[in-house]
Amino acid sequence: MNAATARQMISAEILKLRRHRPTMLTAGVLSIGITVLYFLVIISRGDGSIDANKALSSGSALLAMYFGSFTAMLVGTTAGTLDLTSGVFRDLVATGRSRRALFAVRVPAAVAVALAFNLAGFAVTVVAAIVCRGDGVGPGAGLIVGYAAWVVVATAVVTVLAVGVASLTGSRSLTLTTVIGWQTVATSLLYSAEFLGSARQGLLSIALSHLRPGPAIGSRGVPGSSNALPGYVLPMSTTVAVLVLAAWVVIPIVVGARRIQTQDA
């Protein structure tokens, strides 16, 4: 598959996702709507102004670890199952296109769509942090770029995970239940299981939390601001965190690609 063909196929996948209105509407509410609501609430609790740096931190966490993560799961799951649920997978295979190519274009298309929503939510966060900072000092450009990169990495990894699991199961509901359950309930339980020791470093959310820019305000076990969302704190090196994230990207891609090779058309 040459570059031109790949771009065309990715564009077609993005178009299919954009036309799936329930997913687009829900993703918009989760990433942009919830972010707007969150800042309206914390601004109304004060005197109309907020601590800019803490607002940037908590708003970014909302997108990287919480509702923005749900957006990534939803978009990735839809991308991984849309061909099957719409009944076009058989037709695509009949055209002679490589099954691996059909899977390969799902990943960048899903990541691009999920990023569009979460970066829009991040833009709302930045605007709120700057405009509503009162007389305080606004966040520096370096910190804004750092948080933006964190949101991009978190969104991309979770989206890839959802695409891989969805391609494996072929079921939208099962994938959403599995991925959301793992990222919320199971991760929290395993994080609290101190007897597991350093094995907990392999959890996706813990690796993502470690890469969070700025001070670890509002993290679990760490006193912080009421404006900060909780996160996960576990001693680990940045190298280990990056390797863990790489594994959470590579394994779902390998599993999904192998599954589509044997998928009934």
C-alpha cells in the first residue's frame, strides 16, 4: 500500500467516523461539554477567578485521564467495530484489499478524530486558565505545551488500546465495558493492592500519571488543591513509564492485526 492509497483510506475511515453521529455527539459532550461545565462550576465556586496553573493542571487531567479518556475509548471502539456492525467488512475484503491494511488505517483515523475532540477541550482549558486567572500570573507557554503533549499522548494510547480490543472482540458493547472497566475499576483496585509492589508500574493509568507535567497536585495520597483532579502516584522512572506506554500501544496493534486476519468476512 503506497502513501497516496494510505492517505485515501485513512480519510475514508475518518469520514465514516464523522458520519457516525451518536459517537460524534457523545464524544463532543465528554471532551468539550464536560470541560466547559467543569470550569463553570469551579469559577462559580470562587469570585469569578481561578488559579491559572492549577486550572490548567486539573483541566488537562480531565482530558488525559478521565472524560477525555472516555472519548478516546468511544472513538477507538467505534473505529474497531464499525465495518462489522455496518456490514461492509465483507465487501471491503471482497475488493482484494489487505486485511492488515484495513486494520492499519483504523488506528490513525481513530487517533485523529479523538485528538480533534480532546484538543478542542484542551483549548477551552487554556482559554479558561488565562481569561479567568484574575490578577494572578497565567501559565507559561512551556507548561501549556507540556500539558498539550500529555493530553495527546494519553489520548493516542487509549484510542489505540480501544481499537485493538474492539478489533479482537468485534463487539462495541463488550469492548467499551472491558476497556472502561479496566481503566477505572480494575486499575483503582490494582493500584490500591500494595502487595503487588512495582508490578503496578505496568498499569497504563499509572504510567500516564507519571508523565504528567508540573507538580503532582491533587494526586492520590498527596494533599492538593480542591480544583485539582486526583491521579495516581507511584515511584517509577520516566524510561519505565515510556516503555509501559509503548507496550500498551504495540500489544493491542499486534493482537488486533492478527485477529482481523482470521475475522469471518
